[in-house]
Amino acid sequence: MSDPISPLINALHNQGRLRVWSLVITAFGDLVQDRGGEISTARLGALLGRVGIEQGTLRTALSRLNRDGWVTSTRSGRLSLYRLSEQGLDRFAPATTQIYAAPQTKPVSRWAMTLNISPDGAQQIELTPADASSPPADLRLTGAIDTISESYRATLLGEGQRLALDGLRDDLDALQSARLETDLDAAASRLLLIHRWRRITLRYGDIAPELMPADAPLKNPRLAVAEAYRRLAPAAEAWLDSGDGDLAPMPPADARLARRFGGLQEA
């Protein structure tokens, strides 16, 4: 019988040299922080083993994260327990808001055009919804868009971001058709989805759906990720609630989980 999440696992391992330490940070942010902030090596090993990460490779990644000040560890019997350090939390917290922000679901009527001038005189122009938070700018205009050409839309989606969205679309298609067999399948799928999304949104940010080129791989990537996340969340959370052998149940999720992507109960 074929592995229902093999397309996502293969995509993870085919994207060049895999930074396992980065995947571990994604796991902390998505599956640990809202459940007491601590995870055992047994549960983390089961999760990452499901996506093809060997135990020795995981130990090396944890050792690096400990050495670099991202995580701390304690012992509980024969198990090691890991949590993000204060330094790690300070590094990760700002990204969390961006990763799990609510998707745009209503048309934008007012836009803001901001212009910034660098010390060497170069100008950077950005067009965003007027109600979106933005840093101070040298010039900011707000109002409606009268005309926007397809050629201008094309300039907003660079080749790197287009390729990244191609991969995200393939993952979402695979998840849509996958028949997940276990709660661990759902937890691993959610990890892989958010790992890819985390890299995309932190590197490129969002493009409003109205500004996406007609041939973009996804019209509203954040909404597509949110919908897939909501489908995966119940079974993934059930795996975190479960206990078997060395896998003790994790503490219940706090209120932050339900607020992800604007609310996990939204249609």
C-alpha cells in the first residue's frame, strides 16, 4: 500500500540539502508552543521519523539548536525533554504572527501605495491594502485602483516566489486527494505544510489576491493553506493528545491554537 503523504515527504527531501534543525523549529512553533512548550525526544522522533528523518540526524539537529541557544533540555527518566529557550522564543515570536495571520477573504476597496528612498537614492514602491499594517514610509498614498495591467501584476510575482508557490500548490493538491490513515499522518502532513508555508511567507510576504497575475499557481495562497490546515487540525491535535508507550499525552492546547489563520472553526 502506498504512503498517503509520500508526495509531501518526497518534496521535502528533493528541495536540496534539508536543514533538519529548521524543520525542528517548525515543529516547535506549530505543534509544541501552544501545548505547554515542551516535547519529548520520543514524540519528536516519532513525528520526524514519519517524514523520513533518522534518529541520529534528529539528535544532531537538537544538539546544534542547543549549542546555538535556540532550545534547552531537561531529563525525565530516560527521556529528554526540549523547549525553546528565552532567546529562541524571542527569535521565533515575531514570525508566528506572520505565519498564522488570517487570510484575506473580502475584496479590497482602498489601497496604500508607499514609496521609500534608500540612502543611495534608490526608490522602492509597494502596493498593499490600506488597512494592512506598514512601517513608516517616505510617501504614502491611499485610495482606489482605477487601472492595473497584467504586465504590472507580473512584476509583483518574482520567479523565486512563483516556483515556491508551484511547490505549495503541489502539496495542497496532494493533501486534497490523500486518504490519511492515522492521526500521526495528519500531524506529519500539518508539519510539512507549515514548514513550506513558513519559508514562503517569511521570505516573500503576501501578495493580495487582487494583485496576483492570472497565471499565478495560487490566487490566494494564505486562504488555501488555512483551509488545508483546518482540515488537518482535528486529527493532528488528536495525535498530540494520545499516549502510547514512551509517548505521554501532551498538555491541552491553549487558546492561541484556535486563533490561527483567523479561527480554526471558520468555514
